[in-house]
Amino acid sequence: QHPRCLLGHRARIGGYLDLELVEEAPSHTDRLAQNVVAGFRGKEASIRNEAAAVLIPYHGIVVVGKDLWTVFDLLERIDWNAWCIIAGRLLS
């Protein structure tokens, strides 16, 4: 079970963010692109209102949203949450 985001804020990202891990695929392939698109299916309302993200194994993260500032905001929140989770595990 993955840890919940520590700093989720309902008004900004609709509560706790479920960050989906899409299926692994080779770089620069149609299959990888299709997996990313599939990862965003069902998140259209989140994308229109704020932003959404998916993690790609061995590649990184894709964040899309209503504008660039909202995308940066979500990416920063995800990055900070990841840092907090890792630091917490190292300290426990």
C-alpha cells in the first residue's frame, strides 16, 4: 500500500491525489504514448478544473492541467510529498 500524500489540499487538487502508475513501455514508442493517454482517462474534469498527473516507470512524470502555473503547482506538491515520504522512511 502506498502512503497517502501528506500535503494534499482539497481546494487545490480535490483532496488526496491518487497518483497513477501507468504500464511500463519502451521509450519513444506508440505504446508508451497510449499508456500515458490511458492513465489520464477519467481525469478530464480534474484536468479542466486544476491538473492531473501520471507516473511512468523508469521515465518520469507527466502533468497536465488548465494552465502552466497549475501544472507547476501540482508537480511541486508531488515532488515535496515524495521528499517527505522518503525522509520519513529514512528517519523511522
